[in-house]
Amino acid sequence: MSTESASAPSLRRALSLPHAVIIGVGSMLGAGVFTVFGHAAAEAGGALLIALGLAAFVAFANATSSAQLAAVYPTSGGSYIFGREQLGPWRGFLAGWGFLIGKTASTAAMALTAAAYLVPGDSLGWPQRLAAAGIVLVIATINYRGVQRTATATAVIVGIVVAALAISIISGFTVSGAEVPLAEQLNPLLPETGVLGVVQAAGLFFFAFAGFARIATMGEEVTEPTKNIPRAILLALGTVLVLYVLISLMLLHTVGLQKLSGAPAPLAVAAGVVADESSTWSWLPVVIAPVAGLAACGALLALMTGIGRTTLAMARHDDLPNSLAAVHPKFGVPHRAEVILAAIVVVLVLTLDLRGAIGFSSFGVLLYYFIANWSALTQSAQVRRYPKALQIAGMIACVGIAFLQPLPAVIGGLIVFALGFGYRFWRQRKTVS
């Protein structure tokens, strides 16, 4: 069957507005906030805040599209459902498949990042990979037990991470800081890499924003969805944007652009500078690594939840095996989808390259958001909440950033998309016959 069955089991509406906001914030405050600023500084130079602003605008355009659509389609699946209802089954499948492959790769990357921070070692060897597999199994167990446990665990993690980031920001501004004043570092002129450098830095920052639409993929579990989903998406995005601006300013003040550029763990560098200058903060470097690992675990928790719900939606519409649409009678979660996802991610963390996973993830997810913007663009005036210009800008930005990813990620993404379309074509032919 090509449409959702009226008798399909439903998920429980157990997430209030605060719960939804927390899950959105937890989805964004992952490994990106602890790694991306150094790489973005290397690309954008003194135009770092311009790149952050560009990424924030793209995220805002995508978030408003997701919010506008989720208010009309408050069910599991996010842009898969949006694309299917507004544009047709094939473009809906493009969004769903892009989300699944992109976010599954991102899930593996988050688990590897968490293990890299939590397990000592100079590289991702077997101790880190086995730890990553263990982290995936723990997170999958939490998700399996129900969405309220997911929200509670996310709330605890978000609280710890936000507290640590707040302490990092405050402590950074208490020291004398870099030799070059902050105002001089924020040079609006383009870096040596030109406009491309700023755009690529914006792409890196977008990775740190990714996750704002996770609330939309869980639309079937949010209370008063028409009101709460749009509010939660924009509140979560706004909260994270404020944090990122403050972190950027603190890093430039404390570390300086030269030392910040290319630093793989910029907040750890800043903590070291603060500890050297003030004995009051001597303990700060000790807590950064575990908090970074915890943040990655929080993002992993929300990622796996969103993937399970999109899998559920695609199975309901016969784009994936129907058995994956099963909902656990006690815990109210798509338990078969959760188990299979955990098994796939365990295999990936034992075999995958971290950098390749991030590039591949970005390609798939940006095409997912392209469909979200396109879908919102076709909505009628009666349900429109935001101007069409935002959706057009979002579509252009998503395609541009996606195809500016490293060539292996683009080629690999196109191949996997082709395989997905081939699978759906075969499945449709098999159903007809």
C-alpha cells in the first residue's frame, strides 16, 4: 500500500514544549560545538562571524520551513512526510533516504567523536572503536525504553553541557586574552581563500547547527503539535545561536585568531590558556574532554531517535519493509527500527573513517533540507507562516553547500542515492506485480 494505514499503531504524545526544545538543543550541542570553530577560523579568518551569520541564516531558513510544515503535518517522518504530501512520493523518498543515510553516517561520527574524547589515545584505534560501539548500545537501550526517558536523559546532558559552556565563556573573558584586541581580529575583509573560504566555513558551522529539525521528525510525540513544534524549533535554534556567538567572541578574545585557526579542540585550547593565566580556573581543562564526550552522546541520543521515527514513517508508506513500522506495545517506540539501526551503526563505528562520515552525512542531510524548503514553498497562503523568499534562499544554499563538499563525499552520496532510488523502483514494481 502507498498510504499510511488508518490502523497503523501511533506513538505517544508525551513531549511538552520544554521537552521538545531540550531535544532540539541537545541535537545541536553535539561534537560540532567542541571542534568546528577552529576549522571554521582557518577558512574564514577575520570573517569568522560573517560565516557564522551565513550558517545561522541558512539554518533559520530551513528551520522556518520545517516549522511551517510540521504545524500542518504533526506526525513522524519530518521532511519525508512533508515532501511526500506536498511534492509527491518520489521526492518524499529523496528526503527520507537522504535523512536516513546522512544521519546514520552522522550517528557513527558522533559515537566515534564521543569515544575519541572519553578514551585516551592519539588516534581512533580499537579501544576507541569498541568504546564507540558500547556507547551506541547504551544509547539504543535508552531510546528503546521510551521517548520520555530519551527526553529526560537529553535534559540531563544538555544541562551539564550548557553549564560547562557557560563556565568556559565566563572564564575566557576574565583573562587578559590574546595579544591582538578582539576588534582588530574581526576584520570584515575576506580571507585569502575569498568568498569560497567564507562559504566553506559556513558549511562547517552548519554542521554544528544541524539537528534543529529533529523536533519535526518526532511530531507524532509532541503535545499540541500545531503550536508547540514551530515554537520549539525556533526557540532551540535561537538558544544555540546565542551560545555560538558568545563562544566565537570568547575564543577570539582568549586564544586569538592565529592560534584558533585549525585547532581541532578549540575549547580545550582556551581552557588551557585560562588555566595558565588564572589559578582559579586550573581545573577547567580537566572537565572539557568528558563534557565534550557527553555532548556527543547527547547528540547521538537525539540522532538515533529521529532516524527511528523516519524509518517508521517510510515503512508505513511501503518505502521500507513494513515490519519496521511496528511500535512496541509497552514502550511506544519503533523498536524494530531502533534495533536494526543500532546494529548498522555498530558495524559503521568499527569500520568507518570519521572525516569521510561527516562529509557524506552533510551531503545527504542538505538534500533532505532542500526538499523541506521546496515543500514549504508549495504550501498555500492559508497555512503560510514565513515568506517564500526564505524557502528559496534555503533551497539555493542547501544545493550550493552540498555540492561544495569534498568530491569523494559527493560521488559516494550520489551512488547511494542511486541505490536507494533503484530499491524503491524495484519495490514498486514488485508491489504492482
